[in-house]
Amino acid sequence: PEFMIPVALVGWMNSIHSFAPSVPVGDILKGKKDLPARDSQEFQMASDSSEVILFDYLVDDHDRPRTWGNWIMDEHKRVLNWDSGIGWNHGPETTDYCKKILCGAAVWDPHHDPAIGKTYENCEPICRFSSSMVQRLIELGPEAAGTSESLEKLLEKAVAQDQLDPVWQFVRFNEKSLKQVVHYLPSNFYRGMVFKMERAFDHFEKCA
């Protein structure tokens, strides 16, 4: 039998490569090491990495923290936000477990066992974030609540431009408590962004 299967084509980029984020960068973001000079490569790496980690948290993508294969750097040594295909892992809203995404790369976790891929058990979340990204989230969150410029509304408008809109119809979850496959309404995912931003801001306050 023949089936119609939606696919997406992504343009390839030259001069990029995967890398393992260094432990010193993790120490900077966790406050264990002093901030380097703002014009240094290490500062830029820490700033870029914090933005990628925070983005992963907002879209609930647990893939990057578990492996260094999805950490991508371009020819200018800038970290790229690359491959979030396993986003919204736990539905429209996150769980307490999802906050462990903020622990960053697995190699930063002293409890990580590369032989079995075990991590997250007692990991420490980062507490230093890119000031420009935090400010942008403030503009898209509390300051834009209820307006067309809020993160939830911007996400909805972006998805509406996709050929596969509303996209979410392809997402399904196995709810153990319900013992069945569950589909959510698109509106659940947009409202879920507000919930995740609130939890992110709670984390920022704890770090202050």
C-alpha cells in the first residue's frame, strides 16, 4: 500500500562540527569559576551554551544534555542551536524532572557514567545565563502577557506559517497514568510556554 508521509528538508551548512562542551565552561555557568573577560572566547562559549540550555528547557528537549553529538559549533566558534527534533518530550508542560535540562552537558555532571549514559541523578543546574536572552524572555513573558507579542502568541504565529500547520497533530504521548496514547490540542502547547517561562523565572530568582 502507498502512504502519504510529510517530510521536511533542511539546508546543510558547511564548516560546522560537533564538540564536547568543556568542564571549565560548565564551572563558569554553575558559579564555580569566575567569569572570564567579556571579550574572551571562553566568555562567548559560556554565553552561547547558556542560551542553548535555556532554549532546550523551554522546548523540553532532553537530547542534547545526554550526548555531545548535538552540540554544534560553526567556523567562528559560535555554538549553534541545532536539532530540537525531540522537543516537547513530556507534553505541553514540563515536569520537575525536566528542570534537570538546566544542568547542561552530561560531561559537566560528576555523577555521569558515560558507559551507561546515566546522568541527571544529582546534577547541579547552571545559574549564569546570557543577560540578553533573559531580558528578551522578560519582554516576551511578563511584559507581554496577554498581548500578540507574548512568547505563546509568537510561537502560534510561527507554526501557522508552516506547511504542516498545526504540526502538533503528529505529536502523541504515552500517559502511564491513563495507559493510553494521548493527543493534546495545539492551544495546550502555546499556553504551556507560559508555564515553562514562569518556572524558568523561578529558577532565575533562586540563583540571584
